[in-house]
Amino acid sequence: MSSVLFDRLTEQLQRLPGIGRKTAMRLAFNIVDSRELARDLSEALQQVWQNVGECSICRNITEKDVCDICSNSSRLDSICIVHNPADMRAIEDAGLYRGKYFVLHGFLAPLDGIGPDELGIDKLRKMIDRFEVDEIILALDSTADGEATSSYIARILEKSRVSVTRLARGLPPGASIEFADSLTLSQAFQGRQKV
């Protein structure tokens, strides 16, 4: 089978994270086989491309200038800083946190040209002042990039009146110490609690 348009569709689908060539081809075949699916997907992509952007306050994805969370006055006066909108959604869906969020859309990576400006640190400072925030919660990945970004944010906020906390780290429930890596064990020992 040879089709320039089909191959282009497959290549575009393959650009999505976690989608390899075979999965992209399966998806492309499904789209080609169902004209209704192709039309609906095309319309949804067009609407997203035209109407979805960033909240002017927290950088969450939204169709409005200010997202529903930032405009909700019943949310707590704390900010949970996350890596991306997917992380925010996971925390929100868990229903354990009722404050506001700030989305970095990346981690500090000076060699890749990602510095404080690209992460929106100035917007974060404005958001802290605007909502008179009393706590910043760092909910970033426990990776080298996540840890470096967390340290940087904690350092720039250490002179402010805001309390900076981070999510607990260490051994997850049901984990075996034997199979834990040294970073996980180190964090578990540092974050130990009185029984």
C-alpha cells in the first residue's frame, strides 16, 4: 500500500508521546476506515488549535483568558506548582487539593534554552501577590530536572512570606526495600515520621 497522505498522517501521529510507528499506523488505519471518526477528530483538532490557550494567571490550558480554577473564589489561598497540565489534572481528579495551581510547562534546562522566563517565574510571583498566597506546594517529578527546578523555586521564594512545601517522597505503599533505588531510599529516610 502506498499513499502519501496516509504516510503523512502516520508520521504526524507518531510525533505524539508514547506513539511508535506501529501504533501510529493502527490509529491511521482506524481514522481512514471511519469517515465519521476522521471528520469528528478533524473538527476537534481544529477547535483546540483555534480556541485553547494558556490561562493568563496560572498557565493552565483553557478556552478563556482566566481558567475556571483561578476565577473560583472558593479555592484555597495556596498554589500547587506542577510540571504540566496532565499533572494538574491528576491531582485535581484525586480530589485531595482545593487550592490553585501554577503550570510550568517544563523544567529548568539551561543547555536547552529553558530558563526562568520560559517557566513563567515572573507570572508565578505576580500570582502569589495577587491571591495573597500563604503556601506554595512543589509537586514536581522526583527526577534530576524536577529536583533542580524545585530547588530553584524554593531558593527564589525563601525570602518571601510564603511557606514552601513539597510532596512527600520515599517508598510507596507495598514497595519492597530490596528493589528500591538509592534516591528513593534516601528520600524515605529524610522524610521519616514519628510513629
